Amino acid sequence: MGEGSWHSKFPAFPYNPYSIQIDFMNALYHSLNQGGVSMLESPTGTGKTLSIICSALQWVVDRRKQQNSERAGEFDNNPANEGQLGSEDEPDWMRDFVMNKDNKVELKKIKMKKFGVGFGKPDKRSNQGSCKDLFSLGSKEEDFVTKKERENMQKKNDAVQLTDEEFLLEDYESEEEGAGGTSKRKAGKGPHIPSSDEEEEEDQSDEEEDEEKLKVYFCSRTHSQLSQFIKELRKTVFANEVKIVCLGSRKNFCINEGVLKLGNSTRINDQCLELQKNKKKEVSKIKNLDTGGRIRRTKASSGCPMLRKSKLQRQFRSEVSQQAALDIEDLVSIGRKMGTCPYYGSRSMLPAADLVVLPYQSLLSKSSRESLGLKLKNNIVIIDEAHNLADSLISMYDSKITLMQLENVHFHVERYFERFRNLLGPGNRRYIQTLMVVSRAFLQILHENASYVDPSQDTEKTYGANGSSDSSLAINDFLFSLDIDNINLVKLLQYIKESNIMYKVSGYGDKMASLQNCSTKHDTSECNEGSILPDFRALSNMLQSLTNNDGDGRIILSRSQTTCSRQGGYIKYVMLSGEKIFSEIVNQAHAVLLAGGTLQPIEETRERLFPWLPTNQLQFFSCSHIVPPESILPVAVSCGPSGQSFDFSYSSRSSLIMIQELGLMLCNLVTVVPEGIVVFFSSFDYEGQVYDAWKASGILDRIMKKKCVFREPRKTTDVESVLKEYKETIDALCVEESKGNPASRSGAILLAVVGGKISEGINLSDGMGRCIVMVGLPYPNPSDIELIERVKHIEGLGNSKCITSKFSVTNEPYNGDVEVGFDILRSCRRRGKEYYENLCMKAVNQSIGRAIRHVNDYAAILLVDARYGSDPSNRNFSNTTNKLPQWIKERLVFSTQSYGEVHRLLHQFFKFNKKKRECK
């Protein structure tokens, strides 16, 4: 495609694109025309993000122009087409999108009118002093309580202290038959308080009735990746021409210092929702104002101070809309300056947005989509960094509750029931008793002897070295073993959702804790404000998980073997099937695009997320790297300087001989590699073991004579400061060398961990990553029972006989021994084994992809293990190097003779690229 050709099609691209960028943009544009599911692979450092922006948004612009032209009738000169909004060759979804828009808006207005209030707005025709005015449909009352009401209240006050009345549940009625039966609170009662993923929608302005428009949803995994996307967007004209909103978590957006200091995301969410509940209720503590017994309602807390003035929220939207693309930091800065909440301010801008930038959780989780009001119908969904999408998706639907949480919830519910049982209606009593039966059953199974396993059930059992016993069951087996299979969990969940039971129990618990000055034996939990809410939420989420289909996931039971370790026991639901979850997104959206640097093998992703889609209908695009072949040197290193063969398998990697040989190789590398070397280990524990051994043997001192040594911290918040110091050290030494003052040291070494922050989202361009060393093959621990359950499930995909993963070897308990775990993996015929190896190689590809970030960059990549070699007998499984990215695989050098060959290649490589750079 010539310059004029690409520029006319993608005029927003700010530079002269490389050919692979043009190919990528054309492929993405074509995918949007076709609709459905597409996978687009472009190596990191090839300008993938900019290509996505310029292609996807150009497609939206082109469709808008086409849509506007058709509305104006410019291309509707044929009388036969009168009354039609779309042309014959226009996709059906686009015609439906245009024709149904007015109907949708009208329907929305009808719904708002029908329910009397819209998104939490009080009915202005009613008196605001009345509780029923806010929460009852169209009811009217006087500002003061009537005589009859006073009499009723007086009767209740005879039984309930005035200070306790706010914790009493409203009467609850439920249909007795059918899981889908309707349930309700009696008229005039309090509002529905949402669960953590099901927030109440904030007040909406007139802008919220804006007509729906075609949107692009772009999501990625981390906050920093979303900020990078906004940074790239600012390079294009779209930053000023397109309405953009950036969403994120409350923890990232909150500016209320009192809430933010809670630290934990769950507690921040709970406190924010509690404040909004107080605002919406505007309900009244009831007090005697005079000796005549006249009773009057007074407003309670007005909620978060950052949301008290709706005028400031409107000003926030106005300010943001007048500026170019803003990331979360920018929005928070504006919110702080104006004194209004940027979290709800950004959410309120969703209806008018053309481009929505948001994290994985907000889009992939159904409850999050619903609470945010995301409309995927006929819109575009782009999921970046999709290399581990299947596992990321299903992990969002996991749930877990610990023994301590169960005890906390059971204690509080039981105490609440004892206090109010004579005042509660029959519906509330029945459901609270059912809740206690369930929590008691959960506690009982965790307290049982860890050696118990029902031999009639499909179970797995693992005895860990930490004194715990893990076992797994299917959902139905779990319910039957607890004798709670006759409980209608759907109705119980509906009760928890509609009755506000968790808030009432929590509030009463907080009050009792303050009265008793935290003197009870449960003082640890009671002293924490709102501490029961996260625990209650964990129980509710677990109950929700138990309503899934039997084959969708597994229950993991972890029982502590020691009486003193109460915190160690837990019940966890592990979601295994992502097909239904992902189909909800695909069925609504016009197009779903999965983008990433390394998406292959694509067959595993297809089988796990969209198996209904034939392979020939899956649109896949892959391109090579922009760097020339001479700028990259990938080498499979089979042996070290002393001739010792490298074997970093689990059974051999702790050998002092192996660790010593690796250290000797590093001693050689620091003499030939300029600037920065990054060494990736399989875990923090192993990195620590190697570091201590090098320090004791004197190898570390030898390395540090040539390069400074830095280590990736376990705490992710400390990574940035370490990277900064690492880069500054390299830059300072390079400056001295350029001045003709060669120092004794020549750069730095960074010891990092596969799966850590550095391996996932940090650009190690130029001098920060002149050489990447991958130590061994970072296979996940096969003694992990959750991993084994996933492997079993995947092995059974597409095979009705194996769909419950009941193949012979895994029916026998295993004790957590790694070799036994490997035996289970070897018993897999294809899919399970492939999945296990893919987990390893995807981690390798992510780590080595941190280098080579632009066309003029260059780096060496050393894959240190004999299993990377060309001899198939050295591999436990299939050819691992076949799973490397194509741009690395086609240039890979196998070094099986001696380390001297590796050293010679490295010397020539860096000498050549140094001269090449000097000539430019």
C-alpha cells in the first residue's frame, strides 16, 4: 500500500507506518467489517496500540459518516428505497442499530415513568421528608407521622429500644414455590442495597438521555497499560475529536481520604456503597422533640462529602469534556481540584462516550458490566494483552471463604437472630434460620477430620507440607455431603440481595462492639469498622457460585490439620468453564477483537472460550517484528562454561552444581554484554535460593565487580523505585564511558521473576535490556490442586465421556508430590498436556518480550536449559521452542556444543550493533 493509499484510509496515524502496521490496521478494519471474533497478534514493540487506535476509531468515524449520509438521504435517490435507513449491502446489525435507536430511547423513558423514579432520584412531586416518598412508588404522606403511625411505633418501642430499631429488618414476603418465584418487601419499605459487584446507580443528569451511540470498549489488564493506551491516543487527532472516558476501580479513583485510608479494595468498595446508601435513604432517626410526644423525622448522614453537590459533578463533566484524552491520574487530579468524586463523575460520562477505556474486571465480569451500565449490544469490544484471557476470565468467577470468615458471619447472624427473633416476620425468620443452617454446615465440613473423603464421590485430595489437607468435589457432591441439597439457594440469594440482611447484621454488630468496647472474644473482627461486610459478601459469593452448573467448576476444601491454625481452612469455588461467560459478550457485541503480542497457540483459546466457532470462521492475523534480523540474537544455551549441562527442572534446579554453573555463566556474560542484563527466575523463592548461594560462594562478588546487582522486590509498589535506580546506574556508567572515562563497572544486572510485575508490563528497552536470560522452563507447580482441576477439565473438552474429567489416574488421591503431579499430567493424551506446557511458554514469551521495544533496539535472548535444545530426548513434553514467537523462533540458534560458542556469538553480536549505532 503506497503512502497516499494508507494515508487516505488511516489519516490519523501520526507517523509513516511500517508495512506490518499497515497490514495490522487493514486486518483489524476488515475484522470490524466482518464482525464476530478475531485474534490479532503483533509483537511487543511494533506499535500495536497505535495501530489499534487508528484503525478501530477510523472504522467508527467511517461508519458514522455513512450513517449520517443515509439519514440525510444523500444516497437515497432510488424511490424503491424510501423509508429505509440502510443500503442493501450494509450489515444487518448497522441497520438495526439505526432503526431501533428511537425505540430504545422511548422504551427507556417509559420505564422511568413507570417506576416513578429514575436511577435513585426522589419523586419531586412528593414531600421529601417522608421515608415512603423516596422508596414507595408514587405514595404520598404528610411530613409528620400520623396518630396511627405513632401508636404503631409506640407498640414497637415497647419491645425494641429506640437505638436498635434501625437494625430491624422490614417484613419480607416470598413465593413458596419455584426457584424463580417473586419475592418482595412490603410497600413503603427501605431501598435495595447492592452487593459489591452490583452497585446502585448514581443520580443521572439530563445528559443520560442522550441517544445511544456506537461505542468502542478497550480493556487491558493493568492500570499502567490503560495509561499507556491514553498516552498513545494523545498522539492522534482522535484525542480531540472523540469523546473518551476512562474507568477504573474505586481504589484508583477515590479522593475521600477517610475512605481511601482503609487501603483494602473490598473495604473501600463497601464503605463507598455504605455512604451512598445513607445518602439515598435520607431516612431518619426518630426522636421525641417535646414533652407532648410529638415525633418528627430528621435526615441522616448525607453520604460522601465528595458527592453532596451535584453542581460540582456537572462542572467535572464539563471540565473533562473540554480537554483531550485523560487518564485516571488526570481525572483524579481534576476531582481533587474541584472537590468532587472522579469515580462517579467518569461513570456519568458513559452515555455520551465514543471510546470507553477500562480494566478487564469492569468489562469481563457480568455483574460489573451491569452495575456500570455498559451496553455491549452492537458495539465493539477490544481486549488487549489477551494471551492469558481464558484463565483471567474464569478467575473472576472464583469465590472463597475462610474458616475465620465463616465463624465471624455465623456468630454475628446468630447474635442478631437471638436479639430480634421475636420481632421478625415469618419470612425473615425462615431465611435467617436457613442462612445459619448453611453457615453451620460449611463450618462443620471444615472442622471435620481432614482424612475424611467420601469414596463414592469424585474427589481429589492433597496433603500439603503446611499441615493442611486439600480435596476437591463437584458442586452437587458438595451439597449432598453437607445435606443442604434441598435448600433453594437462588431464593436465599434473592433474600440476601433484597432484604439488606448483611447491612442490618453488620450495623448491629458494629453497635454492639462499640458498646462492649471490643471486650468480647470476637473483638478483633468487631473492632474493624464494617468488618462483617466483606465476610458476609464472601459467603454470598460462595452461595452464588454453588448455583452454577455441576460441570462448570469444582469446590476446593482446605482443612487445617492443626487446631491452632484457624485461618488456614477455607472453601473455594474454582470456575473451570469460560465458554458461557464469554458467549454473553460475543452474542451482544458486533465484534470482539483479541489482541496481544503472543496469542498462539490459538486453538486452546478457541476450545476454551468459543468452541462453537469453527476454526475456518475465526479471523486470525499475525505479523513479524519490525526489527531487522541482525538486531536480535536468541540462543538456546544447553551447557555452561565448565561443560555442565543445564537442567533447571524441579528435581535438579536446587543442586549447588547447577546454581554454581549458572553463576559462572553470569560471570562470563558481564564481561561481554554492555549495559543491562535481566535474569528471569521461575519464582521469588528460587531467586532467593540462587542469590544466597552465589553470595556464600563468592560468585556474587565476582559479578558485582563488573555490574551492579538489583533484585525485583516482592512488593509491587516498590518495583518502580528499583527500576529507576537500575536505569540511572546504567545511564550514568554509559555517560562516563562516552566521555572516555571507562569505569571498572559496565552497567547493571536485574534479577527478576517470571510472573512478577517486571515480566508482565515493564518495557526494558535499549540499555535496560541488552540481554535477557531465561533460567529454565517456568512450569507451574503440578502439586497445585486448582491447576490439576483445570488440566482435567481441559483434557475433557470436546469429549462427552471425559466432560467431568473422570479418567482413571486422577480418581486416586495424590499427596502433593511433584512427581505424582507430573504423572497425572503425563496421563493426559493431548489437551491437558498442551495447556500445561502453554502456561509455561506463554510466561517465557511474556518475559523475553520485554526487550526489543522499537525498530532501532537490539538485544540478545538466552534460553538457559538443555530442554530448549534441539534433541527431542531432552524434553519432558513436546517441542518447547515451537511455541516461541515466530520472530524469535525463525532466528533461534541452538548451542549444544560448548559455552565458548555462545560467548563468541555474543561478542560478535554486540560488536556489530555498537558499530551500527555509531554509524547512524
